[in-house]
Amino acid sequence: MAYVLGVDVGGTFTDAVLDDGEGMVIAGKAPSTPPDYSSGVMDVLEVIAQQLDASIEEMLAKTHHIAHGTTSSLNALVMNRVPDIGFLTTKGHRDSIYIMNVEGRYLGRAPEELQNPIGQSKSHGLVRKRHALEVTERVDRDGRVVVPLNEDEVREAVRTLVADGISAIAVSLLWSFRNPAHEQRIREIAHEVDPDLFVAISSEVSPRIREFARNATTIMSTQIGPGLRDYLGELESKLREKKLAGPLLVMQSNGGAVAAAEAPGNAISTVGSVLTGGVVGAVSLGQQLGHSNIIATDAGGTTFLAGLIVDGEPVRSSTTIINHHPINVPTLKVHAIGSGGGAIAWLDAGGNLQIGPHSAQAVPGPACYGNGGVEPTNTDANLVLGIIPERGLLGGRRALDVSLAREAIRTRIAGPLGLSIEEAAAAIYEVQNAQTGDLLRKTVVEAGHDPRGFIVYAFGGSGPAHCGLYAQEIGVPNVVVPLGQVASAFSAYGLASSDIVLAREMSDPAALPLDPQRVQRNFEKLEEQVHGMLARQGLNFSSIKIEREIDMRYTMQLAEVATSVPTGDLTAKHLATAADMFESKYADLFGKGSGFREAGIQAITYRVRGTGVLPFSPTLPPMAQADSADASEALTGTRKVCLGATHGYVDTAIYDYDKLRAGHTLRGPAVIEVPTTTVVVPHATTGTIDKLGNLHITVDAPGAVTQA
């Protein structure tokens, strides 16, 4: 018997899921422990071991591998809590990162910010100017060395940075993706000056055209690389001390894992690791339930996340945006807002109720935790509304104080607005549902899809309390809440379900029609790199899957679309078909008739994605079948619950999930209490437990969606 463990470190809780490959799945949850998140990881592994009735050493000795996802790197970048680093670039090009290619004026900004250019700020400077230095060298667009590298300048620049306390250096030279020799030599010289320097070069981190994005990606990767190296090193040491047999893997933004030893070298690839875990889990569960079009929603303590699965495949993106900077990271496309259970409710200058993005996080937590928090949160509102039981969370292990929740809401929201505490709590609940619904609309509609053709999957500690209503906000009448053994640890289930996924890319701009031999050489070079990376993971794969794609665009446009290309020997016909596919995808994204073939089409960046399929993946075990649809045997009583101002407080049936069985059906309004979450079945909906223990919520009259 061998175990696979998925561990999801969130801002509030750390979740874990264990699978034994023979139908047993166990989930656990423990508070996160910032700033030393490794302690929370060890705590949750102890929780899992206790459920196995084994010691942590006995469990880890039988573990095939651990797949780990963490938000620490992303949080460090978003909050600008990163160390000073050095930056070396081609003479004359230092200011690219400060000018920001003008993109800093609009990337990642809300419409109201774009309409207020005077109020815009470029406060997220990536590198102090005294730490951004230039060296003499020049490679042209074809990769030819025009000006040799001045090695003496490099040595002097590195010594200057080291003398100023810099321990990590990012190197990004002009056209280095066509010829990396100068970057590689700079790294050698830097290590000659100081062997302990952390050095990242753009030709390995981001070998793509466009100077600013390449610079920003390399700099951010360098900012988090040393911290990720130290964190993973400490965590792996703790795990080895506890007899971990298999490797520690780290989830990446692309939906697959990589060996912990490899992750710091391209640290930027891990920034969305936790964000993608739930999407990967939804793909796995969708295969078991026969769902191919899914809106995966994950609401934890800090954030609300949404990702899209179309025809069984997660929607991907070749870039992301962090603090108004474009980052070249192939990723599963996940939208996020600060609207989790710990999101703080507050009033803006106009007296309008806002939820998030700031969070109470694990410490001090919502006011009802009794840890000193005084700001009202979604969790506090749900406690006042009767959605969350007063005995607390985690089956009562996390005690809650409703009087503290009421006081926080009275002081900060109800009093200033002239509302009762109950009215203010209901308003918080409704605003939360509305803004999460808005994010889902953006996720689905802006991708060119009709929400009515999808089903919502809702997971996370706080998501199931809201999912029936935020799905109705966008007209989706069917919701699945993954329960069974995984419940609110579903992202950790996704981590345990993940395979090894590695990607390499290179820019080689050319206009169509393309030379098939040139394209073939590019892909074969990338495939050789990917196979080498897979071989270094130290794992035996049941199979390896190779995928190719080219980012294409209309000439003189910036909107590039990733287009699939078949493996094997390529012909002109294959490439012509790829061009047709690009135009079809472009029309789906931007509207029929928006393309202009007469302008010509260009191939910009080539990408190869290699998936090392691991020997087994978690499959949820079946639940015992009920004798009838009557769920009264799981009914524990009723309590007053408010699901919005329209209905007010009504006597609501409360069910114990542990007593529900496959086939049980219940009518809303109802609340299902699960040890790690609370599920709301809204008014005018029906909940049904499926064969795997998941809850399906269906609107009784689709098309006549009710608002609570």
C-alpha cells in the first residue's frame, strides 16, 4: 500500500487529503501558522495520521509522494513583501522596468481606475534604481553577437550589488531568448564573485519576446526564489525527519506538480499553485460524474476563486498580471477576489457596503474567533444569520462567540447605516453573493460562453454556504458541492490528483505561411528540454503525454491566442489547419467577424507541455445507498436561519451530513452541517446526495431563479 498526500496551505487553514490507491480517501484541516507555514503542514499531517490510527512516521514511510500547494509566494508578491534584489540588463535598457512599456497604466486595473489617470500610481517598483545596473553587450534579433560581453563590467556590477547586501540577482538581456550565451556567462561570473548568490536568467525563466514582460517575470521569480528554496528546504527536512519515503512535489500554475528541488529555479511558476488545485480536482471529479463543462469555485478563508473547464479541459492562459506587471507564466486561468469567509465588511466614503479584499486571515481571524479581531467578516455575518452553528467550526473544535460577531457588525456596519444587526448581517450575505456572482459572470461570459451550459462546482470552507445563490446570480440552475471525504479540503484533493506537468517555450516570430522544417526544429528542441526535465523528477511515470502549441496573432496586433499543433512530423497542411484553428478561437474570444485574415497571421511563441502521468490518482469511494429518498434520519432539528432580507429568519431544517446516504433528497431551505464546512440549500431548490456523497443542488423551476 502506498499513500498520496495533497497539502493546500491557505491564508487561514491548511488542508490535506490522503489517498491509498485502493478507494480510501481521508481529509483533514488545521489552522495555518504564518509566518512559518511548515508548522501548519506538519499539524495537518498529524490530523490525517490520527484518522489512520497511525503515527505520522508510519504514514509518511508509506507515502509515494506529497503534492504541496502554497499561497506564500503569491502573497509575498502581491503585498510587496519581498527582499531587495539586483538586476543586470543590456546597457541602455535599464529603464524598461520603470517605464513599464506604458502597460503599467492599464494592466490589472478596474474600469474606474482607467478613467482616473491622475489618480493612478506606479507604486509597485520592482527594483531599487541603485540595484538595477547595466552591462555592455549586444545580441541582435537573429541571435548574432554584435557587441561582446564586457566581463570586467559584470564583475564590478556584481561586487557593487554584493557590497550593498544583495544576495539574489536577476539577469535579463536584450534578445537573450535567441542566444543565451551572455546570460549564462554572467551567471558564471556572479558565482565566481560569490558562490552563494541566487541568480536567475531570463533565457531559462522566460525565453519570450517582449522586453518588459520578460524582465518583470525574471525579477519576480528572483524575488521569491530564495524564500521558496528556504521554505521548501525546511519543510522537506521536517518531513524526512518524520520518515517521508517519497518526493515532495510543488504545484505549479499550469496545473501540474514539479519536484521541490526544481521549483526555486523557476519560482514564478508556483505563484498560482493553490489557485489551480481546485480546478484540477474539479477535472478529476467531473470525469467521475460525467460533467465536461464546469465552473470551479473555491471560497476559503481569504479568497474566492473561479476557473473554467470546457469540454473536460481547464481553460489556460500564457500570461498573468501581478501588481500591474505582465508575467510570462503558462497557467490555468483562474480569477480571484478577496471575498472568502474572512473577508472584512466595511463602508466606503459614500457609506456603501463593501466586502473585502482585505481579510482577517488566520490571525486574528473573524471577530467571532475571539482572538482580538474587531472587524466584521463574512463568517461573522453567517454566524449571526444562523447559517453557521454557534457551537463553532471543525465539528466544534474551533469555538465561535456570536456576541463578538454581533458587536463587530453593530459597531462597524449596522450603527453607521441605521440598520439592525440582523439586517446588516443579511446585507453582508447578499453583497457577498452578488460580488461573487459578478466574478463568475466575468469568468464565463468574457471567455465567450453561456453560463447556462455549465454546472457550478463549489468547494472551500465558506463556498458551500453561498454557492446556491451565487450560481443563481448568473442563471446556472445546477450546483455540485463535493462532499464525501474531501468536503472543504477539495483543493488538497486536486493537488493529490495532479500529475507532473512541465512546460518549455521559446519565441521565434515569423509570418505565415511557416516553414514546416523550422517549426519542427523548434518543437523538437523544446521537447528534448521537457523530456530532460521529466527525467530529473525522480519518479516513474505510467505514461508521458506531449502537447504542442503556438501563440499566434494577426499582424500588428497584440492579442495572441494559443493554438494547438499536432505532435510528430509537421507538414504545411498541419500548419494551415493550425492557422484556421487560430481564427476560430479568435472569433470565439473576440466576436464573430472580428478577425482580419488579410492583415496576415504571425507565429510568435512556441510551447511544449509534457505531462508525466503518475501511477494512480485519487478516486472518491462510493457512499452507502439509502433505502429511500427520505432524509429525515439525518435531520437533527431546526433553527432560525436567514438567507437574505426577502425571506428573513425562518425555521430551517438542519441535517447531519454524516447520517446522509446516497439517494437522500431534501428541500430548501435547509442547512447541512459537515465537519469542515456548512452547506446551504436555498429556498426553492432541491438537494440530492449522489453515489459518491456529493450534494447536487437544483433550482426547482429553472429560468425562474429566486433571489434570497
